Amino acid sequence: MIFSTRLKTFVAASTLGIAAIGPSSTMAQETPTFDIGWTVYVGWMPFAYMEREGIIDKWADRYDIDINLIQVNDYIGGINLYTSGRYDGVTMTNMDALTIPAANGKDSTSLFITDYSNGNDAVVLKNGDSMSDIAGRDVYLVQYSVSHYTLARALQKADMSERDINTINTSDADIVGVFEQSGVNAVTAWNPQLGEIAEHPDANVVFDSSEIPGEILDMMVVDTETLEEYPELGKALTGAWYETMAIMYGDDQGARESARSLMAEAAGTDLAGYNTQLEATFMFDTPEKKLAFATDEELVESMDFVRQFSARHALLGESVTDPGFIGIAFPEGSTLGNEDNIQLRFSNEYIRMAAEDEL
């Protein structure tokens, strides 16, 4: 099974005690070198493949740079290392991009969205078959995570709120065992744990992320200043991503299965298990698909939900209650929040270059 650690717990980067060091290149190096972190998750396993098969090296060589793809075992720790300047880019969700680097004053750019959760996150009940049955229950979940966000949106869509339930913080490693206990009647979880929970004979999935398409976004995020100074980094990462997508979703069945099998192995699962999780993940396998999705209107609506949730739970900073405190910029020029404090940017620049075969 693929072990996903897309936690959304806020951890200030300053606690790491690591000074910002900017791009990994030094004056002694002729070739600019960049460290890019990624975490094991169904939508991010293509990074394992592009490293193993030399695709990332090929694209880096094209632009006379070096890119080190680094598997990060601690998801939040990796984001904090990025926030402090140790990494030049890292995979993260849209909510984490807002609540960790952006909230810490690090100007970041979503280079491309890799995928969105399309059923990977869900609310599961015993003794109930609709969201209305959750009223008054204890709901076990990883607080301030995508699970918590999914629950909040599910409640909102059912004309309820978090005041109607009680959340109990539970680690993702324990959530399956917790649901099996008598007296536990409600959890919110993500795959692969969700798949195990759903197999319980009394389990009923009453809401999943396919009902909020495009809200839980998984992204490759890079330092804005670094990207502006070294656009080659954006070109190489984007080119390598879409070359890998072309293999992973291409017409050559042998190449496709070989690539997915390698990704599955790197994630600790098999091909069947990996394909099952892909079914609940909307992958942006072509630049055209990404361009069609990422209009300002759709992204603004999604990010408004995210920032409202984040502000309610003090994830934008201890004393920050205004969801508009941090400014967010979108590909077509729209902004959300404080235009004088833009710290998160969604870009289509390099994706458009990929679509027009200009990389």
C-alpha cells in the first residue's frame, strides 16, 4: 500500500533552526544545482520514476543545470526545510502551501498542479448512511489535515458545521485500528487507510472528495525568487513531468505498465494497488488538461474555501483571523486577499510552454 503523509499540521519553519541558503548553487560551482523534495504519495510517484530512468537528468542537462530529486520521508519536515531555504522546491498541497511557506512570508509559486483528490479522502460512518447521521458524533481524524478540510466541506454541503460534531485528533497510522473499535462510529481518512476502513462490514462512505473536485490540490511548489532568476529550473521540471506523464498514460501498454510498476514498487505496493489509488486521483497527465482546469475562476473559488478554513483554525498564524491576510495570485491576473502581501502564486507559464512544444 502507498503510505500517504499529506498532513496539514502547521509547523513553523523557524523551529528547525536552519538558515535560508537559497539555491543550492555556490560560487565554486559552474553549474547551478537545485534540491527538489518529494514525498511518497500516489500522485507524486512519477518523481521516483523520472529519477530512476534518468528523465530528470536529461531535462536538467538540456538547460545546463543539475536537479537533485530527494525523497522526503517526513512530509511536513520537508516543507519546513523548503520554507527555511534548504530546498528550492517541494511537493505539497494547496492548503499547506498557504499555511506553511506563505504564512511564514516565503513567496512561493505553484509550478504545476500534479493532481487533485477525486475520492482519495472521505467521511466514513457506522450506523449511518448520510452526512446528517454524523450529528452529535465524535469524529476521529488527523486534525488540520486534508481529512479535516474534507469533513468541514462535507458538513457545509449538508447545511451543518463543525459545531454539530466533535473532532478527536488521531494519527493516520492509527486511524484504521480506531475505526475497528466498538463505540467509534465516525472517521475521516485518506487512502490507503481509507481503503482498509471502507472494507469494514459496517462502514458506509457518506462523502468523498469527488464531491469537491479540484479543491484538494497536489502541487510542485518552488521558490518564486529562485524561479525568476533561474527559469531553466521551471522548464526542466515541467518538461520532465510531462514526459513521464506521456509514458504513464501513453498508448504503449508495456511501457505504461512498466512505469507504473516501478512507481508502485517505490511506494511499497503492487501494480494493482497503485492503479486502484490512481482511480481516485485526477492526474493532470497533459498540459492541455491542466490549462483547461486551472482557470482563475475555479482556482479562486477553491482557494477561498481553503483560506477560510485555514483562518478559522488559526493556520495562517496565531494572531491572524483575517482569511485575506495573505495574498494569492492566479495565472490570468486575478488576486485573492492582500495584494501587498502576495506570498502564493499559481503559474501557467511553463505549462503553456509545454502545451505549445516550446520547452
